[in-house]
Amino acid sequence: QVQLVESGGGLVQAGDSLRLSCVASGRALSSYGMGWFRQAPGKEREFVATLPWSLSTAYYADAVKGRFAISRDNAKNIVDLQMSSLKPDDTAVYYCVSGPTRNTANWYKSSYNWPYWGQGTQVTVSS
């Protein structure tokens, strides 16, 4: 089992920056991917970003590419999401996720492929 706890959400204005952090505990996370999803009111959960254990390549949703940056510290079991140039459309509950990586293309984009989820942290961007 893996427990994930997010922090760093809040209310900001459009154009501001915000940093989310997620601490993982429980089993060892070697070979596990970590990432972020979000869910806006009335919408389905959507993939935001992910980074594998190897730290080789980060993947981002098109909507956040160039504005968000994911990083992780494997020694501390922490994954961060630095969000810049925030827009009102970024308003959502942000969830930290973790799970074994897969060999199928774009596996990380489906919420069904992530077995471990944090409780979520609210990010609200005002215009």
C-alpha cells in the first residue's frame, strides 16, 4: 500500500504561480511512476503530468505544457508540481497519484491505471 498526502493548494489570481507537493509513504516506490491528475467541478478527472522513477522523461497534458513542471525526489518520496501562469481554467482539485509503470503507450493518461491516490488539494484561480 502507498499513502499519498498533498499540500500547497490555495486561492491565487490569474498569472500567479503555485507549487503543489506530495509525500508518499508505505511500500518502496522503486519502478513506480508518480504524477498528478485534476478534477474541475462537473468534469471528469484529467491527467496533468507524470514522471517515472527513472526521472527520464516527464509527460504533460497539452493544456499545461510549458506552464507546469513536475519534479520528484526519490530519496524523500516527494513529487512536486510547479504551476506558473495559472489560468481560471486550472481551477480544480489536484490529486497526487502513484502506481507501477506500464509498457503500453499513453498508459499514464487514464485514471484507471493509477491504483494509489491522495485526498486532493484545491486550487482556485480567480480572473
